[in-house]
Amino acid sequence: MIVIPVKDGENIERALKRFKRKIEKTGVVKELRIRQAFEKPSITRRTEIKKAIYIEDLQRSEE
């Protein structure tokens, strides 16, 4: 459970910003998006390979 202590007189916007940063660091939202729909391991491997090829092509084009 994430707890954000809010000081007296602190702006609510700043507290929300701290809350969002903490949530993002824990990776809760990313995990929820991944778990929404099942993806076969072969498809995840395929997308990782495509991503690696894309990044490699970008690095080659820079040189």
C-alpha cells in the first residue's frame, strides 16, 4: 500500500505528483496493462525480436 504524507499547507497538486511518481516506480499500472489480455509466449518473443531489430537498425543508421 502506498502512503503519501501530506504536510499542512502543502499544495494538493504537488502531493498528487508525488503519488503518481511513486505509482510509476512500483510498476503497478504497467503490470495491470500486461495482465488485461493473455499473450502467448511465442508472440512476446516475436515482439521482443522485432523491437531489437528496430533498435539495431536505428543504431546502424546513426553511424
